[in-house]
Amino acid sequence: MHSREMALMASSLHRLGMRYGRLLGQCQALEALVPERVRRLRDGDGTPSSERPDTRQA
């Protein structure tokens, strides 16, 4: 590969990495705002019955 192509690839990878890092930071900031109760609901410890699959016999 030519050095210019390598430089372009390195630049693109760097930009992708920076973007990924920013998104990761935003996700962590949002998760910090989610109350523990909501986190437990989401993890299935107290899922509302409306979100559970219907297992009743027909």
C-alpha cells in the first residue's frame, strides 16, 4: 500500500475510534441516570406481566 492510503486508513480508523469513544461515554452517562429499580425491571427481576410472553394454555 502507498503511504497516502495508509495515512487515510489510519485517519479513518482514528475518527471511528473517537466516535465510538464518544458514544460509549454517552451510554455510560445515560445508564448512570437510570434508577436502580428500572435497571432491575429491565434485567427481568420484575418484568411487568404485559412484557412477559403469554404462556397460558389455549
